[in-house]
Amino acid sequence: MYDVNAIRKDFPILEHVIYLDNAATSQTPKPAVEAINEYFFAYAGNYGRGAHRLARQTTEHYENSRETVADFFSCEPTNVIFTKNTTESINIVAHGQEWSPGDHIITSTIEHHSNYLPWVALRTHGVILDVVESNQEGIIDPARIDAAITDRTKLIALSHVSNVFGSVQDISRVIKIGQRNDIPVLIDAAQSAGHLRLSSNDLRCDFLAVPGHKGLLGPQGTGILILQDPEGLRPTTLGGGAVEWVRGCEYELLKPPACFEAGTPNIPGIIGLGRSVEYVNMLGVSNVEKHVANLARVAAKKLSEIDNVTVYGPKDRAGVVPFNVGQLNPHDVSMILDETSSICTRSGYHCAMPALESLGINGTVRASFGAYNTAKEVETLVESVSMIVTSLVESPHSVA
């Protein structure tokens, strides 16, 4: 049985706020924080450098995290590269291969800037970018991606879940389209990893970019890039820890994943991430998915029933519920929710301006749910938004 009240005991901050900004970053459970503290207090050393006991212990714990992540995503540890966030993971793919003028990349209008700007920037190399439009609920028809393919298409880059709409894309079908046409597929799993079950076909995409600090409940500054063919990508950062040997101006890189992780990594963060992934695995992603989807569905339904409140996105959504209150600035609404009810929401463009502009609006308030949120918190959100609407009607100038 999914006991959300028991889960909440591992997140002390929830005693003080209603935290509904999980699409930006989740809270980190006590076991992961304790693992980080243990690193600093019991065996802190550098990773992969040195023969002394602290270095050996550090390296062992760090690599244990890699094995934990690999097991979670059903891949080999050598396919797991640790990064600092999803943004870096995507940029490694964008800059770790050769592009020629006329090469063609397909993405969409719903993308977070992190899965949009790296491909836009490649236009300076003559790369052609094809941006497939979504419908008004933020859903991409895979047939439109299929129709956009040319004989020069080199990559399809798509978010699994929109951080603006909460819409869930049919990535299994998109991956099959890529496989059928021998085109690599990159999936931005920023809003899905740890929140949604990934099928075996989903996990066979060529590049899976994952944040540590969202659905996986890990610390900020941690990310993952899972590669089907690590040998097929060129490291974008060179330096210590990534080379087998250097002689004069010649060098040979280590085998993956080491060649992609030059320099001292975020050791405590990755160790904490490993423990967080174990925690999510203990909760069960299927359980989290059902819990979060139910909260989002109820929130979207009840908010949409309030006069003067507009909810965006599809009926069947992930844990993201964007809305607006009349003509109020989303930032004002978010601040009022915080000041009156200690509700933490996001407001603005959510780093996805093309998606919001497709709706002709200047931003939204975004409530996003996680494994530890409750039905009572949804009720408080709905009641608080209702109060804002009532205040707006009774005194139109007192709310803004």
C-alpha cells in the first residue's frame, strides 16, 4: 500500500510548506542526505585518484551509484554517464558528434529550452531544424514526426512529458519511427524519469537525458545521460581522469564512461543520487505514477471548475497542472499562494517560451506534484485559488 504520510516523514521541509514545484526540482529524502553526510564525515576523498583508503572508498561508492542507476534503467553501467543536469546531457549529444551543412534535426514546439536551443545553435553549422507543432493540449502526433523525416535527418529530439502542459508523448511510437528509418532518437526524460514507467522500448532510445533532482529525488547538480552506443559519441570535455595516456601532443582517452567524465565530479551529489534512486525504487515507479497522476487529474478538474480560472493541457496528463486566474499576472498569483497558504508553485514561461507563445499567453502558474504530495494539499490549492478569484471579483484592484 502506498503510504504517503509515511513517505512525508523523510522530507522534513514539508512540515512548513505545500511544495508544488516538483517540475523544477523535487525535495531530497533523508536517506539520500544522510548518504551525502556520510561521504563528508566518514570517507571523503577524490574519485578515481589515489590508492589510499579514502580514495578507494569514494570511488567504490561513486561506482555503486552508477550500478544502481544502470539497474534502474535496465542498462549496463558503461552506458551511464553522470552529468550535472539534463541540460548538460543534451548538450553533450549536440556537441559530441560531427554535423554537416544540410543535416536535418527534428524537434517540437513543446520543448524546454534545454532541448531546443542546442539544436537551434547548430543552425550556424548549416544544420536544418524542423520544429513540429503540437496541438493546443501540447500533444505531438508521431505521424507528423514521421512525415518530417528526410534522407538527411540525423536526429529526432523529443521530450517525454511537457513541463508546460503535462502532456505525455507517445515516445514508444517515436522511437519505433526512428528505428525503422535508422535515425537516432533523443528523449528528454526531465519530467518523466522516476514519475512514469519507461517501457523496454522507451529505454532503447539512442540517448536518454535524465535529471537527478526531479523524479529521482536526488540533489541538484546531478544528471544522467544514457547512451546505447557510448563509442559513437565524442567527449566534449577533456582533462584529468579521462585519459589513458598523454605524450607530448598525443593522447588516448579512456573507455566510456570515464572519457566523458573529465575533472572532479559532483561526488557527494552522485552518491546521494544513488541513494535517491534506491528510494524511488523502493516506492515503486508504478505506485508513484498512479499517485501523482491522480493528484494532477483532481487538481486540473477542480481548478477548471472555478470561474475565471483557465487550465491548460490534456485531461490525461502527468503531474503538471498549468493554469491562469483571469488577467492576473502569473507571478502575482504564485506569490499570493505562497504568502497566504505557504503553497510553492512556479510561474512564468517555464523555460519553454515557444510552447507558451503557441497558446498566445505570457505565462502560467504551474502546480506540479511529486511522490510526497497529498489530496489535502490539492484541496488547499483549490481553496486558495478560489479565494483569489473571490477577492478579484469583490475588489478588482486589491489582488494585482
